[in-house]
Amino acid sequence: MQKTATTPSKILDLTAAAFLLVAFLTGIAGALQTPTLSIFLADELKARPIMVGFFFTGSAIMGILVSQFLARHSDKQGDRKLLILLCCLFGVLACTLFAWNRNYFILLSTGVLLSSFASTANPQMFALAREHADRTGRETVMFSTFLRAQISLAWVIGPPLAYELAMGFSFKVMYLTAAIAFVVCGLIVWLFLPSIQRNIPVVTQPVEILPSTHRKRDTRLLFVVCSMMWAANNLYMINMPLFIIDELHLTDKLAGEMIGIAAGLEIPMMLIAGYYMKRIGSDY
């Protein structure tokens, strides 16, 4: 009887650990690729600065389109677990393509498309974790905070490792390592993450939504703030490695170390923010 009573708790702990591992591995896969992408384009593909910028612009546009498409599909029907598996598969294909192909336009079209699907594994994992937490009675805010901390931890390790692999060995080795991370992530998703089918309620009467000027203004302000924040972050991520290596002539691994240190400083701040959000709410 005692063994039976402890089994559900062990299952829940195993599932929670699987979510943490998936968050870490998807973070590692992204942290291996993103910090070195501008150097990869400039050195391996010999792309001009305007082509490097155009590559990131195309990647952002494709990412928005793919994420919106998958978000609508996953919210209306289907199993998020299967969708995460498919995203991991696309991640393996994208990393393999970047490892072996050196044609700019093939990578801009096919590579960016595959990478956009792969990057959606992370938000879908958060959505599945939230649904799992709601069903099992876990505290959603702190659970999500720990998942985000895993991604930050991955960014502590990933960028220095990416520069070590890319500069010490080759970009091929780096991208194949990211592909292995996606493979392991897919196996964990398949074996340990829950499959939650969502029942969409049938709306018998149209719901009238009253317009709110205050709400519209807040939404626009949030959009502007997020756009400016991510624009600054991307400018830093694209230019900083090239600036350190080409302009300052410092060691190429310094860029990865700087990104890793910044991610490490983010972890305690994130946990503190999650703790206070749980206590005082998200309205302050």
C-alpha cells in the first residue's frame, strides 16, 4: 500500500524533471546556434554585411509567421506533445543542413524555414507545461520560472561551448552537436512528457466583447516596448561577436564568455521576480 501511495508523486516528479530537461536542451540547441550565426555567415559563407542583416530579417519574419501558424493550430486542436516532437525533428534537419551546406540562398530559404519550426518547440513546451501544471495542481508561476531558469542556465553553458566548438573544431561540429541536443530532447519528449488532449468548448451564443480604449492602449504600449527591447537585444547579439573579433582583435571565445556571464546573472533575478510575482501578483 505504501508503494502504491508514493507512485503518483514519483510520476509527477519524473514528468517535472522531464520538462526541466526539455527546457534545458532546447535552450542549449538555440544557444549553440544563435551567438555564432553572424560569424558563420561572415566567415563561412563570405556574406556581405547587408546580406548578414537580411538573413536575420528573413529569419525574424519567417519565425513570426511560423509561430503564429503553429500557435493557432495547437490552441484549436491537436496534441502539443506531437507538435514538440515534430519541432525537434525540424531542428535536427535544420542543424544538419547548416552543418553541410554553404549556399547562402538555400540556408536563407530552407534553413530558415526549418529553424523557425524548430524554435517553436520552446513556447509549445511552456504551453504544455502550463496545461500539465493546471491539471496536476502545481503552482504555475514558480514552475514556469524554474523552466525559464533552465533556459538561462543553458545560455550560461551554450555560448562558450559554441565558440569552443566552432573556433576550436569547426562550425560543422557545432551544428551537429546542436542536432544531437534536438535528438535527445525529442526522445525525452516522446518517453516522458504527458499527452494532453484539449476539448474545445462549443460556443452556443456569440460573446460580446466590449471595446476598451485603456486595454488597447496598454496592448500597443506593450507591443512597442517589446519590439524595442528585442531590437536592442538582436543588435547586440549580431554585432557584438564581430566587434570583439574584427574591431578589437580580442580572442574569439570572449564573446561566448560574455554572453554566458550575462545569462548567469539573469538566473537569480528571474527566480526573485517569480517569487515576488507569486506574492504580489503581476499587476504591479
